[in-house]
Amino acid sequence: MTDSQAMTMTADEMRERPLGPALMKGFRRRCPNCGKGALLHSFLKVNDRCSVCDQDLSHSRADDAPAYLTILLVGHLMAPLLHIVFVMWRPGPWTLFTIFAVGCTALSLYLLPRLKGMVIGFQWARRMHGFGDATDDPQ
């Protein structure tokens, strides 16, 4: 943000939005502004507007961040678990593969939309990608 842009913003517009609640609302796949409206209308498709508070969500840019974070978390959770299971019980290769393939897939499908919501909540809280309008704040 340049100095001229900072000077034209009012005190209300420069006020920080709380990051923690925005991330939690995003994890629950709810609007980061009100926490009531649905953020997604299919597995990963973001609604254009919140049905409750009319927050414009069409300009959110999550891009590859949710996929990267999902891979990071699933890898860091499942790799040590794979090692522990192998060392303690020594299951057969197909048993080990089946259990961990299903586990990695299920965990990835669970985390991906939630992490996308968290990325959008982060963008909203930090006023990134068009979330900086004064009209975005709750009543």
C-alpha cells in the first residue's frame, strides 16, 4: 500500500479485522464476515456473494494455497503414522498400502475445502484481493 492510498483510507477502513475468528469461520466453510452464510456452494466453488450479509466473495483468490497446505498437512500427519504402524505391527504391503491410501484420500478430501475457506478468511481479515472496501465490514 502506498502512502497516498494509506492517507485516503479512513480510520474504520484501516482497522484490523480479527484473524482468528476469520480463520475459524473459513474452516467451518462459512462467510468470514458474518459466519452464517455458506462460503462454498459445491466442493470447492466459492459463492459470489454471502446469502446472509451480502459480502462480495467473487474476487477471492485462493489459487494453489489450499492444495499445497493440504499436501503439507497430510504428508506430515501420515508419514510418521506410516512409520509407527510399520515398525509396531509389520502389516503386509497390500494391507499397509490400502489403509494408508484410503486414509490419505479421506484426509485430503476433508481438509481441502476447509483450508480453502481458511485462505479466503485470511484474505478477508488482511483486506487482500478486493476485501478492503469499507462496505465489507459487518453492520
